[in-house]
Amino acid sequence: MKVRDIGEFGLIERLSRGVPGGPGLVRGIGDDAAILEATPGAQWLATADMLLESVHFDLSFTTPEQLGRRALVANLSDIAAMGGRARFALVSLGLETDTDLEIVDGFYRGFTEEASRWGVILIGGDTIRSPKGMIIAVTVLGEVEPGCAVRRDGARPGDLLLVTGDLGGSAAGLAALLSEPSALSGLDARHVQEVKARHLAPEPRLREAEIIAAAGATSMIDVSDGLANEANHLARESGVSMVIDAESIPISEATRAIAEALAHDPLDWALNGGEDYELLFTAPPERVDALADTVRTQTGTSVEIIGRVERGRGCRLDKDGVRSVLSLSAYDHFV
Amino acid sequence: MKVRDIGEFGLIERLSRGVPGGPGLVRGIGDDAAILEATPGAQWLATADMLLESVHFDLSFTTPEQLGRRALVANLSDIAAMGGRARFALVSLGLETDTDLEIVDGFYRGFTEEASRWGVILIGGDTIRSPKGMIIAVTVLGEVEPGCAVRRDGARPGDLLLVTGDLGGSAAGLAALLSEPSALSGLDARHVQEVKARHLAPEPRLREAEIIAAAGATSMIDVSDGLANEANHLARESGVSMVIDAESIPISEATRAIAEALAHDPLDWALNGGEDYELLFTAPPERVDALADTVRTQTGTSVEIIGRVERGRGCRLDKDGVRSVLSLSAYDHFV
């Protein structure tokens, strides 16, 4: 069955049927606007993202469920990067009239399953006809204790620069998905599976972020556009300089194996790849060991020191004894 | 200059430069998520809408400023329909790389000017490349006193059904914009101007809504998809029936004149036209006169009784002594 077979009202009814409520929700889907109650004293966080078919995702190798999860994870990661707790989501969808209902159902199933993992409630959105390709716009609202949000502008000279997990895995996964199978034939199948999953089913670092924020991180950002861009954002917003040690950047064995097979520099994926959704943050040196230990113990996620904050402007990369300017990634959505 | 000439980061910097802050905003554009503070004790309202070029708007007769206003008004109208106060907005834009920067600047100028009229602060969003056509996704957050939101499910048998302003004007304006000039040549130019403005520069009824909510309206919805659809939504959500008197539906002289010139039934525009952004609501009979007087006196906007709420289901239209079922509009975005 296609979207046109049930029409707009059929679609809205179908979508709103299975949506669970939860704490803080007074009135959800079905009115002009949702009605919400905040945790007393909390500040709100709000973030929005847009994804387009053929620009940001490809339904030929992404399942609708994975797409639903990813569309939400991008926003959850933004809430994580503030040290907040995600609470509510709105999703607006543009669909072609001959889109299979299975795709729509799968998208919402993935979206709501990922949402319920984090206690997030779907509260509204919009559904419109798209002449060509699927369009997804997600807004997520979160909460944080007043004054406890970790912003981009708090890094201070003397702080260390740290990152959760490892980088470049999602870009390696995308490259693997786009490769001829023969190009990967000599590889350990687990490595190929690992990087594909990194791209198709990324994990938002909400629990890690909460620990990092509580441990006194001075600034934080999520790595959605590669380390080079995100480090530059932190440096600019904080009015400081960052020096990164290339050898310390965590890159997984799987990412390195895919890079070797495809003759790509794994460091490029770490610096300029997209959608890793790891957390890049700064903290005073005396807090770093305890912080990293707590994150590892409580979540199983590694935390590595990859550089330090200095006076000045911009970012530099130390590699093989050579220091170079680490500029914003060459990749630009509009160029 | 085109979007590609300044790139993604240039665009974000350009957009965030002129954006004013305001009460309740702790941190706006420039971080992973905005940080907000609610008015103590208030409930939040949240709504989202998506607009696509060639489906919902046409830049050949809509200026970028008008488009920016309209994109926001659709959401402001949803907050109004709950009796709330609009506070914050997020806007995500998909732009072609060769979009003129004048269009982007005009859009944001219109958006932020309309926002500042209502004390609404732009707090974030996303900017991405669209392969074809402009894509706009807006989320608006509002506030309401706890328990005071006017929902769609409160209409009770015995209530009267009322509407602000007049209906069908936006559809008449769109028809006028799409007509050959010769088809309108015999008309009063003020009538043509009036309906075009109704389509291109609609007014959200936020002040009217606040008065209506305070006066004890039992249910309310904004008329974005025509009276037939909206009356059916109220009836279904409230579990009641509505009977509408066709003669009482307010249709302006200008709308009637355009309809006559284009050989269209003006009642069809009122029942099935889009984007009027008037308020349709129910109230107990004893409150109606004072309510309508207060709205007229304080805002200049008329309020008319167009029907009544009965036991049962669905909506009926009394016209020329004949009662017919008023079903959901034949127009469906997906069919």
C-alpha cells in the first residue's frame, strides 16, 4: 500500500495511534500544539536538524528503521553535547505520494524505539507531500539543571582536549557501503560489519555526556562534521587555540582496516568524516583521570586525551614532528 | 551572490549575526542546542510545520520577506489556537547552492520581523543543501497558564460555534494571483489587493485567541485547511456533532467579488480553502456576546456565530433549507 491509498488524514491517524505518552506530557499528537510540563527549576534545551534523501541518506542501503533512529540520534547527540537529558521530539516528514507505507511505518518504528530507549516522547510534527525524495525535519527538546549546560565557549588555556570512543568509523562505514564488494573481499567480516553499523546505527552519547558534564567539563560539542570542524568551533567560540596530537586521535582497528583496503587515509576520516556522534570536550588537567575512569566504568566507553588548549586562535595538528594548521574541513554542504 | 559563494559556515554566521535575544533566552544560535528558561509555573506548547517550494509557495509571486512571515505565521496560528503566547522559534532551511543570497536574507528579515512583532525569539535550526527547491521546517514553542490551553476536545452539546474574521479570503487571493490579469480587469482594485494580501501576508490571531481563551471557550482550532476540515476535527476530537448555517459563514465582499469574476463558489473557498488562519471555536451561549464584544473592541476583529454543537457525530451544513453532511474536504495532500 502507498501513502496516497490512505491519504493525509489516514496517515496522521496511523502515525499517532501507536505513540506512547509519558511524564510531563499533558497533550500530545492530535491538537494544534502539544502541551508540556517542565521539571520544576530545569532549563530547556532545543535543537533541530534536517535530512534529505539523496543528500544525507540512501534508502537503497539504509533500512527505514535505521533511518528513523539516525534522524533522532543526530538531535539526541546535540542534547548530549550540552550535558542535557532529552525529553520530547517533533518530526516533520515530506513523503512522495507513491511511498510504500512499509517505509513510513518502519521509519516511525525506528524513531519511536530509539526515542523510548532514552525516555523521549514524540509530541508532534507535520506530514506533507514531497514531489521528489523523502524530507525529514526533527526538533528535540531536552532539559538541564540551571547553569549546568556545557557550552562551546568555556574552554580555557591549560585545559586538556578529550574525545569519547573513536573517530572516522562512520565515514569508513559509508565508504564500505558504497564500495564494490570485491574491494572488501580480503577483510575480516567483523571489521566490515562494525564500520557499517557505525554509519547505519550510531549511538548517541547521552549517558557519557551526563557524567562528563557533572565532572566539570569546561566546553563540549558533538562530532557530527569531523574533528577538524568541531575543534575549530570550540576554539572560536571559546576564544582560544587548540593543539591536537595526531597520534593520540583514537581510530579503531576496523576503521584502519577498511582505510587500508580502500587506500584512504584513516586520519582524514577522523578529521573530516561526518556523523561519528562522539563527544569532543575540554576539562582542567586535574579532573581528567577521574572523569575518564568514571565514563569507562559506568558506560564502557573509552575517553582519550588528544590535545590541549592554549592561548591564541585556531587549531593546529602535530603529526610526525610537523605542526600544521588544522582548518575547517574542505567539505561544505553548499560548495 | 549565491549561497555557494559564502558556503555553509558563512551562511550560518550571516544568519546568526542579526538575531536578537530576549527574555528567557540563556544561549541562542551558536551552540549544539539553545538554552531556555520558562516563565515559572507555565506549561509549554510545541508545534511544527513544513513548507516546500512548488507545493506550498511560489517565489514568482511571493517575496522572500512574505515567505519568511508566512512560514512563521502558520506556527504562530497553532499557538494562538491553544490560547497561548508564542516565545521561541527554530527554522531549518534547505537551499539550492545557486540560491541568491538576497532570497535568504529576505526570508530571514521577514521571519525575524514577524517574530519580533510577537516577542518571539529565533533560537536555532539547521541549514542544508537542497538539490531542488527551497524547504522550510519551522518549530515554535509557546507558553500557557497551566490548565488554560484551549484544546480541540472540549466542545459540549449546547455550545455555539464561532469564527473570527472571514473565511475563504486566502483561497480567493491565491486564485487571483494565479489568474490572467484580464480575468480581474473589471474589479475594484482594492478588492484584488485585499485578497492577495490575505494570501501573501496573513495575520496570526494571537491577541484574539488570548481573549477568547480567557472568556471561557470550550474548544478551539485554527482554520488552516478550510472550515469543513477544521469543524470535523473539533467534532471528532470532542465526540460531538456540529451544525453550521451556511448563510452565517462570514465571507468578505472582496472574496465574493473575486469569486464572481472567476466563476467560483465563494462558499467552496470558505469551506475548503487553505491558510485563512482564523480561529474556529466553541463557547457556551451565555458567554458568546460578551466574548465577541471584547474581541471586537480590543482587536477590531469581528466574531460571528456560525453554528451550534449537538449530540452525535460529524458535521452538517444547513443551506437554502437543505441539510447536508459536511465531510472532510476533498483536497488531500497525498491523493
